[in-house]
Amino acid sequence: MNDEFRLAVEELAAEYNRQAAQLREAYGKFSEMTATAESDDRMVTVTVGPRGQVRNIEFDPRVYRRLSPSELSRAIMEQIGAATGEVAERTKELMQPFMPKDLPFEDLYGEGASFESFLPQPVKLPSPDRDAHG
């Protein structure tokens, strides 16, 4: 491999590794992401994790005197929806720098897509000794 070509490959590999490191950093932020939503009357507070999984539900002690079971259920579901929507929006913002132009986030990361499956592995260049023999 001539030096000019090797240098070009090394530069490409370095850029790839830089972008992969940035993506891993974004994934670290994503995996720690939570969102909390609180009802307007402050009776129900819900916290969800990065994939919308419910992590915590808190009730104001007066909730049982103020809301019927169906109202409480609706309030819980509304706050789960609000918190999950916030996580989804923050995920889009976090991933936007890595998205191809003109490709909607939902097209690449649709329902059921695994975020981890998009993380690249670092590039390892062969040693110069191996190139001379191969």
C-alpha cells in the first residue's frame, strides 16, 4: 500500500472512529434519559425512562378524595403519554446530528428499532508488517 493511500485510509478510519465515539457518547446520554410529567392539578406525576418505560408514579395524597378511579386512570395515562412524548422529542434532538439529511427520524428509528444495533464498531487498521506480506 503506498503512503498516500495509507494516509487517506488512516484519515478515513480516524474520522469514522471520531464519529463512532460521538455516537457512543450520545447513546450514553440516551440510556440515562428520563422525563417527568405532572398533571395540571399536580395530583399525578409520572417518570419514564429512555424507551418510555414507566419508572415511577407519584400521587398527591388528596388524589383519592378528588379523582374517581376512571379520572385517576385517565390522569395516569395522560402523564405517561406526555413524558414518553418528551423522551421521544429529546431522542430526536440527540440523534439529529447523526441523521442523513432529508431522512425523517421515524423512517430510520421506527417502532421496534434497536438503538444499539446502529452503533458501529471502531475500525482497526492492519499493521504495516501484515500489509507487506499480504
